[in-house]
Amino acid sequence: MSYQDRIDACNHYDLNHFRAFRVNDTQVGWIKHELAERLGGWPAVFKVSSAVVNLAEELCPFEARTAAVNGVLSELLNQGVIHRRHGEWYPVTGSDREHALFVVDRAAAPYFGLRAFGQHLNGYIRNGEHIEMWLGRRALTKWNAPGKLDNMVAGGLPQGISLRENLAKECWEEAAIPPALASQAVPTGVVTYCAETEQGLKPDIIYCYDLELRSDFKPQCMDGEVDDFVLWPVERVAEVVRESEEFKLNCNLVIIDFLIRHGFIDPSETGYLELVAGLRQRIAD
């Protein structure tokens, strides 16, 4: 196994399985052919051809698009096509979240191949050159990746809340990091990847942060999403990422990025350039 295997696990898709999803002239996602055909049953909302699903042009502005599309999503949920409702609004955009054309429930994002934004935070303790990382063990009740290792803080980024506000909220809910301490988190860039799943396509964008903590800080989960936390030497974290599948898939990428930035993976690593480039994949468009 290798670090590259972890990157490859998050980047695999065949666009021949999908039709483009567009709002006017803006490409916003990809829809599997079977779902695209089903959406043809709502011609007032979706204009379906053999290659493209267009949102009806008369649906404007933002509020009308949101109401119409989420009305269809509710029916798909009742039919069992979409399996659950998450309860967070996600932007539908061809660029960044500040230019949303409408919003949908988070659970619908992969079915429509929408860009999904999130935030992950590496919490660590430094003693000279020695680094230990705090990791969460996901609750067994989680719908996605139950029991897997996770970054200390990780969560989705809904519409209508700033990056800093959402990070503070996630820090408190997932690890009892108070707002004053969360504000010290250092933004370190983004990790991007694109994977085909049973539901659809996941072109995801993760904003990454580092937070150096005092040795006496002990995280606590406040929302029940983490069963426990472990504090591991960074060398052990690197080995588990490289040699096992213990981590939730996208968390591997966030940790590989940390290891590169802090010099634990250096240019002597085989395939170093491919690793660095692989953490920032072109989003399918």
C-alpha cells in the first residue's frame, strides 16, 4: 500500500456514466443516466436530453429554483430514490459557494454531482520536533464510515454561514474546542478530489486548517458523532494512513497534506510530485 493508493481511492470516475447538469449556461453538476431519465417526469423543472439535464430557464430567481428543485427532491425521497434528508442547505454553484444559483439538502449533492464544500482541522501537539496528532473515532451510528478514524474536527460547510463561523461551530460540537481557541486555527489551503459512488459523483472541496494545542488539552465530543479520541505520534499516523484503510477516505488526503507541509513526507519520497499534485484534483466540469 502507499500514500498514492489513498489519493487514487478518492479519485475515480467515468463521465460516460453521467449527463451534464446545467443552470442556463453554467455547468453545476453531473447526473447518472437513470436518475436523469426519472427527472424527465418533472418537465416544468428539468429539461432532459440524451446528453444534458437543464434546469428550466423560467425558474428564476434563487428562491424559485430552490423551491422547485427541493419539491422534486421531496418526491424522490418519498419514492426511495434518495435515501435520506440531512437537514443542511448546500450551494449549487459552478464556481465557489459565494455564487450559489440555488440550494439543496446536503444529502442530494452526490445524486446531482454537485460541488460539496467542507472543513477539516488537524489538531496537534508539538514538543520540539516531535508532533502528536489528535484523531477522532467516528461513532458506530454514523451513516457514513462508522467506526473509522477521522480528523480531529471535520464537517460540511452549509450555505449561509461563513468559514470562520462554521469552523468554530464544528470545533465546539465535535471536540469541545472553545471559540477563542478555534480562532487560532491556521488555514492551510484546500484538498480537492472527485469520486464516483453508488449515489452519483462527489466533486468535493475541503478547506484545511492546522491548530497547535497545549499538551493539557483533551478533546471531548459534544454532538455524539465521535465515540472517542486518540493521541498518536505523527509517525504512527503516517504509517496507518499508508498501510491500512482505518481512516475515512477523504481524511487520508488531509493528513497526507499535513505530512507534506510539515516535512514528514519530503521530496525524496517516491512519486512526491504526483502526491502533491494529486491532492488538488481538477473538479469534473
